[in-house]
Amino acid sequence: MTLADRALFTVLIIASFAGMFYTREALSQGTEVIIEVSGKPVFTASLDLDRDVPIEGAHGRAGVEIRDGKVRMKEAPCDNHICMKQGWITRGTIVCLPNSIVVIAGGGVKKDVDAITG
Amino acid sequence: MQLQDKRRIAILSAYALALHGFEALLPSPIPWLRLGLANIITLTALILFGFRTAFTITLIRVVLGSLFAGTFLGPSFVLSLGGGICGTCAMGAMLGISRKFFGPVGLSLIGALFHNGAQLFLAYWIFIQRIEAVIFITPVIMLLGTLTGFINGIVSDILIKNLLKKEPDSLHNVAQA
């Protein structure tokens, strides 16, 4: 191994760790709210904008409230109200299973596998 | 192209294909992570026999490998071909600039970097078209590529040294050319 080999290896390792750190920093401030009904996104907005969003779910109208950078399920036409009991979130998901409504907060980047290369 | 070159390319392509197929059988924690073992053969061929041999081996390996795997002309074939060509060209160019500066390990790292770079670019350009996803995954792929490239480079280094030791007569002239 030449000196240049070692140097290149070190530089690449440092650069990739720095890159990982940087992209996580830059992209973790995902202040988006995405609301999906039956897997299809029906509403996308910033978490910074306070508003009430009526959502037509599978079993009627549900209400999503966005306030102070947080989001919650305000009302839902189901029996157990698990989604409402979850309360305010800034990151993660609220799922209202009977209504097929999914609220995704702080997202932005999905690490999907799009292809396997060979 | 002489008969000996053809025979050499055929044998080396067979080695590369065998490694290419073998690594697909290995269990991997990440589905799209490949070790790039075939690059050991490409790199060895590049250093011992020159760019044309290495490039031909890469083309044969990518085309036949995808035919065997049933992905010929599919998305993964496009990525594989682009990565293979770009990686081999980058290593060839670096070797052309200086034979002394980088050893097999450094060349392997460059090859891995450009291979992954080309694949990311192609993936973005043709398939994903979501720049934040590509930017997010780039450092991860760079790290994995650096680690696998490093290991492949060490193996190539050992292989080249052993080949030169065992067959100094038939290889010595080629390696110096």
C-alpha cells in the first residue's frame, strides 16, 4: 500500500462520515406534514403553518390540526380514537386504521430501495 | 488482438463471472449492497494486462452476468453497466496518469467511488428523480463502497504480487509495458 492509498482511504472514510452527519442535519428538519388516505397522499403542508385540515377518510370526515410545529388528530369518526389519544407529534406517524388515514410528520426522505444493482 | 489476449480475456472473464455470481449468493444485511468481488479481476487485469483487457472483461461480465441473472436490459443492468464502465475507466485513467502514485488499493477505492457515483447519477437521472433521496443515500453508499473497495484492493494486491512471483517470465514484460 502506498502512502497515497492510505491517504485516499482516510479521506474517503472521513468524507462519508461527514456527509452522513451533514445530510442528517440538513434533512432532519423536515417540517412537512403528509396526510395519506388509502396510501395516496391527499395533503401536504408545512408544520409551521397553523391550520385545521378536514380529511375525508374511508368512514367519514376526520380532522387534523396543525399548530406550533406539531400535528394531532383532532377528531376521527371511529370508535376507539387511538389516533386522537396519541396526541401531538412533531415527528413520526399517526395512523387511523379504520379510516385508512396516515399522518406523517417531519418526513421528507424515504430510504426506499428502488433497484438492486449487480 | 492476439490469440493469447483472447484466451486471457476469456479466462479472466470466467473468473469475474464466477465471483459475480458467487457474491449474489452471499447473504447480505442490505439487499442492494454488493461486495464488488468481480472488481478484483478487473483491477488485476488492468494492472497486469492493460486497460483494453480490463474493459473487455467488464463488458463481458456485466452482459453475461445479467443474462444469467435474468436482468438483461433491465434497470439493474443499466446501473451495472454504467457503474462498471465508469469505474473501469476511472481506474484506467488514474493508472495512465501515474503507475507509482496509487497502488491497487488506491485504484480500487477510486474504482468503487466512480462506480457508485455513476450508479447514483443513473439512478437519479432515470429512475428516482428525487434529489433529496439521492443526497441522503450518497454518504452511506460512499462509506460502504470505500470499505468494500479497500478489501478488494488488498485482495488484488496480494493476487498481483503472487502472480508476478509465480510467473515472472510471462507477466513481467506485460506489467512493465
